[in-house]
Amino acid sequence: MSRFCLSVTLASLVLGSMGFAQSPSGPVTKSNPGFDRLKQLAGTWVVADEQGKPTDQIASVMKVTAGGSAVHETLFPGTEQEMISIYTVDGPHVTMTHYCMLGNQPRMKALPASPLTELKFEFDGGGNLDPAKDAHMHAARLTFVDADHFEVEGVAWENGKPAEQHCGKLKLVRRK
């Protein structure tokens, strides 16, 4: 490596670390009401029975990560159906990338005009899938009932149209 390249690399590292040193409280993120609501879901969530009472089946474990800029969700942890969804902010949108057990990674954006009681996600591309033929999660709705209850409804697609065999609706209760 030439001295010039080494100098530029060292200068970049020094300047980059100075930027971090000037912000001891962490990165600055813009407020997004939907994402702020999503962050409040941090914790372990179990499936509710027909009467709305918690069962022993863990459906979701959510945690805030990356300096508060992402929410990491593990769905059905420890099972063959375990999957991950990562939620972040992109401008006015809350985005989700779903790492599916089908081996694809659909991306969805929540509509910015969603009411505070829900986030409605719509398909926005993805990895390792052809939406015209491959089975994939295509839409989702998270409904915030209260601090200890929320509902999630997923819409799967196959062959370019909604599939009846995948996803569905879950009522979840915070495990205390």
C-alpha cells in the first residue's frame, strides 16, 4: 500500500472516530411514531388462546438494537419455523426485512399514513425471490391493542397472488 493510501486511510479512521467521540449519547435518529411504538414491543410474546389468555407458546421475542435504530424480532424461537424480522426507519417509513424459513427475504414498507394503532406493511421488493411465482410474505399488519397485547396478520403470496395456505393472524400477549 502506498504512503498516500495509508495516510488517507488513517485520516479517515481518525476523522470517523472523532465523529463518534463527539456524540457520546449515540447516533442521532429522527423520531418516527410508528417505529417508536414498535420499540415498545421489546420483550417476549406468547400466543393468546380463544379467551385472550396467554399460552406457553412463544411466538415472538423482540429487542431494540443498533443504538435504538433497529428492532430485531425472532419469530417462533427454537422451532423449525424460526424466522427473523428486522425493523428500521427509512425516511417517513418503517421498513421490515423478513428472513423467512422459505429462504427468501421480502422487504416491506409501512404506509406513513397508518394510524398510531397499527403498522400496515406492503411489499417493496426482496432477496432470493421472484414475486410473480415464488411463495413469500407479501404484506403484514401489526395492530397495537395495548401495552401487553398486539396482533399480527400476515399475507403470503404465491404465483403472483394471495396464497391461502400461509401466514394468518395471531393474537399475542406479553409474557410477564
